[in-house]
Amino acid sequence: MHSFDNLPPFDAIVAALAAAEERSFSGAAERLALTHGSVSRRIAQLEHWLGAPVFERLPRGVAPTPAGQRFLADASRAVAMLQRSGERWRPRKGRSVVRLSVVPSIARLVLLPALADLQGDDLSIELIVEHRPSDVEAKESDIAIRYGRGRYEGVTSELLLRERLVPCASPGLAARIDRADPSSLLAHPLIHDSNPDHWRSWLRTQGIDYRPRAQDRRFEDYDLVLQAAAAGLGLAMLRIPTARDRYGEEILLPISEDTIDNPLAHYMVSRESEVRGHVLEARTRIRRLFER
């Protein structure tokens, strides 16, 4: 629980930051549309709260004291964080804002290339790129694209995309693989994200019981899985069509003719009670994007 009993006055912090940048109280007063005396009083308040001088008064201007430098560095970071938060959550004038939570791989592979068309002139889509599932019920985001089995309680869940899985490798590594013998794939590192089920499911169809090994590589983000495979570090599971456009066969080559259905899929999640027109419109545009 926060304690609010001993916080510095915010207007004094603003005055001190302005004075530090302008190197004078007069410059800070002009910048903030205040009088010199008002700036001086606010900084005196801050120095009283801090218990140490924030500025050294010079014949011409001021300079932060060592204690002032340390405090102002912390204050600058805190104010910058508040500004970023405001930019993230405040509605933009003239454009409705929709906060869309996605994992990094879907942001890079699918949404960023189409974001300009997805937004248009009337809608601003702010991507919240994170690995953890966003809680739309708690209003952490307006819409979330989740990768899973689609069983989400308390929200509206809509299937966006199903995929097919096929092993792939860089062209150089693919040339050394015996495609007639699926077990030969195990001679190479297998690359997967936090869930090795893709490899386990595909190898099971080949009569192979797979358990992750020390030589295998794991990356939290699927796009990193594909980049590692493109670099020749091992074999990855290509999710079609999600990664096919970005990773053509000159970069990653399928090394089997056998594909399987991905047991997981991409779902669009929003609040059950959602009635805001701009959020409903964003859902329609996202749906059309994944239908292409």
C-alpha cells in the first residue's frame, strides 16, 4: 500500500526541472509563464522537503548541487514515465484509440506490416506487445489476440486463424537432411518456443516419442525461433500461413511433405459487455486482416 504523507509538491518538481534545464530561475519562470518569485518559492519548498539545497546560486544563474543532481535525475525519470503513460492511455483527439494486446511474434509477422491500413484516418491502434496474457476484463487492453485453445472464461473469444505445422531449416542445413528418414531430424538441434508441443505432436505422427534434450534450443518468442533456424542453428517448426510470407523458401525450407494441424490457434478476445463502436470496428478490421 502506498503512503502519500511525504511526497514532494509536484509543481515544485516541475519548477526545479525547468530551472535545471534553463540554468536560471528567470529562464524557468519565462518557460512556465510564472514570476521569478513564484519559481523561487516553489524551489524553496522542494529544498525544505528534501532537507538539502537543490541549487547552488551563482552570480549568473544556478547549478544543481550534488544532492540536487541526484534528486533531479530521479525526478526526470519519474516525469518521463508519467508522460509516456499519458501518451499511452489518454485518448487522442480526432481519432478513437483501441489498445490491442499481442505477443511480439504476431506483432512483427502479421500486425505491423498491416497496421497503417488497419488504422485508417479514424482509428488509432496502440499495440501492447507482451508475452503475458492481457486481462481485458480488468481493462488492461480493449482487445487481445491470444494463442491457445480458445477456452477463455468471462470474455468473448473468436477464432482468427488456424495453422499447419511443418519442419523447416535453412537451405544449407536442409541439404544435409535425409528426408526419407524422419528420425534423422533428431541428429540436429530442434528449436522451439516455451511450448515444445509442436515438435512433440509432429514427431508423434512419425512414430517418434520426443522429449526436449540439452542440445535443443528454446526461445520465448516464435519470431526468434525462426530467426535462429534461418541462421542455421537447428530445425524449427514453420507455422503456415503465419510465417510463410516473411520467411520464404530462400530463407527457410520445409524439410518434409508431412504437415499436421496446429493444436493451438489464434483467437481474438474482448469483453463480453463491449459496446463501444470504435472497439467493435477494430474487431471487424482485425477479423478481415486474418481472413486474407
